[in-house]
Amino acid sequence: MIRTGVVFLAVFLALMTGVGLWGMRKTKTLGDFFLGGRTLGPWVSAAAYGTSYFSAVIFIGFAGAQGWQFGLNALWIALGNALIGACAAWLILARRTRRMTQNLGAMTMPEFLQERYGAKHLKPIAASVIFFFLLPYSASVFKGLGHLFEKVFNINYDTALLIMIAFTGVYLILGGYFAIAVTDFIQGIIMFFGAAAMILVLTAQGGGFLEMLRRVGENYARHIPPDQRPSLLTIGSLVFMTSFGTWGLPQMTQKFYAIKNERVIPKAAIVTTVFALMIGTSAYLTGAYAHAFFNVDTRPPSYDLIVPALLAGRLPQLLLALILLLVLSASMSTLSSLVLVSSSAVAIDLYPYRQEAKSGKDRSVAMMRFLSAVFIIISYGISRFQIGFIVYLMSLSWGVVSGSFAAPYIYGLYWKRVTKAGAYAGLFTGSAVMILLFFLWGPGRSPLAASLAISAPFIVTPLVSWVSAPPPPERVSRAFAEV
């Protein structure tokens, strides 16, 4: 197993490095580095979105926890992710996002909000939210990968961490978003076919699909007492948080900025939906299958160990090596997007000589590469020394970031009457609600807290907009030109 995994890993990392060197030749300006020159087609764009959506968390911890606690009801999360988080996001947001960001000359979420509302303080505030709540997320992905490789390849945690950081840094720093998108396409292929093979083998070992559904249903009733089963509110909040919540995440909406043209959108929507349905269904169904393969006494004591234990005990070595590569692919694609967006919070949104950067001079590209390296090093430091407050920031990140941006961003795309005051109110409401509810309710109810944090600004933003001065007509006309 170790030898096969090492061969797969070596080939994979060599390929990623080669793509980074290739992408470096195509990266001349800041726009090339951050958006790939807005030249990406449907397949690459769809893969970039889908692989950023799903990381190792869904295959290791999330699928095990929700599959065991929810049983087959966990598949509602997969359906919501595919239809709302993937398909609807592309069809509703992509066209207006691409056109409006071009009208406003915006490359990032903070820059879009500033230019759309004429609020000079909104950009640094938004950039600070991104920096403080996405960078710890990237550190946690590094940490998870380090532990995974520590157990699989029998190398110590520090060495595993350095290997992952080095190779992620090489293709990200050299090639920028173009390299990320191309590697995401390669990683997406691995993820799609690896997930399909995983669920087919497990289903065959359990006696077929109908037999597995029967066994899961029967054993779930014995494993989970009625008073411990999740409520409809819990399931609904998880579907909402992981599906609609992605609409406000900068690392996801950035994919819409970079598409080649609007003809890409319908094709990308279909490809992303199929991809999300495969990944989500295979992950959560594997977690639910644990009820068929584990008895109560033999289930691993931690939810994080359910899926790894199930796969290690049931899959052949060659397929298990491929699944490990799948987990690595999912994590590296998410990680690269997080680092790129986090570094842009300083390199683009807080850079004091932004006009010079817009001219496409080499120093702006060098600055972006340098800051990407800096943030990767910071992520390593957080992962290596396991700074305590990261636990809290990680739990808050999803709700704070999406709660801050979703309402101002979506209203800004569709409603001309939304005002600067309304945008500020929405941003502060989302972050405040999430932080307050998190400390009142604790991490256990964070999906419900995040859902409320994302929803509340959609009420506050229009209310404040109606009672505040309307935006200048020229700014609205510029934003909505040909939209």
C-alpha cells in the first residue's frame, strides 16, 4: 500500500509542478495571475468551481459524522449542494458577476463592493474579513493533510506538512490562477472517477444497491435512538449553509470573474452540477453505508475515523491509493483557492499603489507571488504550532464570511436601489449575528447560527436601503451597463 501510494503521489506532484511552470509562461499581468486573464472555458471553469467546493473535510469528517447521524437523510445535503450550491449559483450569479465586474474594473469581492457602492472604507473592511477568516481555514486544510500523510506513509507530521506546503506553493506561486484552474481540472477528473469507483466497490461488497439501502435503514434505526436523530431544522440548516452559503464565499465567486465569455455559463453549470452530485452523493452515501458495515460496538470512537476505517477495511490497495489521491486533490484545490483569495486581500485590496498594479507592471505580479508565499508560510506556522485561537476562527469562518458578503453581493447584482448604507448594514449584521450566536450556542449549533447569519442581512440590507439616500444614478448606470 505504501509503495503504491508513493508512486501515485510522486507522479501527481510532478504533474502539478509541471503545470505551475507552464502557467508561469502565461502569467504576465496581475489579471493573468489572479483571474487567468479571464480566458477560461466551461470544463476548466466548472472543475475550478467544483474542486474548490469540496475538500478533504467532506470525505473524512463531514461524511462520517452526517452519514452516521443522519443516515440516508444526509443525501439531502448532496442534492442541495448540486442544485443550489452548483447549478443555481452558475445560472443566477455567473453572467451578472462577470459583466458587472468588468464594468466596474473589479478583480475581487472587496473591490466589487467598493466600486458598486462607492464606499471607500468597505474594501479594507471586507479584505480584513477575508484575511482573518479564510487564512485559518487554509491552515486547517494543511493540518489535515499533514496528519493524513503521517498515518498513510509513516512519515512524521512536520515532514508531511513541509511536502504539502512546498508543492502547493510551487504551482500556485509560479502559475497563479491559470495553474490552479488547470490543476483543478486534473484533480477534478481524479475526484470524479475515484468517488465513482469507491461507491461502486462498497455497494458491490454489500450485496448491491437495494440490499445496502435496506441494511442501512434497518441498522440506522438500531444505532441511533429516536431522541438522538437530527430534526428537520438541523438537516435544513446544514443544506442551507453548505449550499446557499457558497454564494457569498469569495473563493467561489472568483470563478465567475475568470470565465472566457457568457457562452461558457450553461455548459459550466451542467458540468459543475454533475460533478457536485457525484462527489456529494458518494461521500455522504459512504458515510451512511457505515451503518451496514459497522455494528455499534465496532464503530470507530471518532466520527473522523468512520470513513477512513471503512475504506481501509473494504477497498483493495490500488483503489485505496487512488482514494488517498482523491482526498489530496480535493484538499489542494481548495487550499490553493483559499491562499490566492487570502493573499489578494492584501496584494490587491489593500495595496496602496493599486493604479500602478492595474497597469500590469511586473512588480505587481511579483508582489502577488511574494504575498502568496508569505501566506503559505503563515499557514505552515499556524499548522505547525497549532495556535489555539484558530479553533475558534475556523468554526466561525463559514458563517462570518458568507454572512458578511452574500446579501451586499447578490443585491448589488440585481437591485439598483440598494445603497452604501445598506451594504454596510448587511456586512456588519452577518458577521455580528454569527459571532454572537456562536458564543451563545456553542460550536454544536454552528450550522443553524451560520444559516441565520447568512439570512439576516437579506432583511436588514433592503430595510436600510429604503430609508437611506439612493445611490448616484451615474454609478448605477456604470454598474448595470449591458447587464
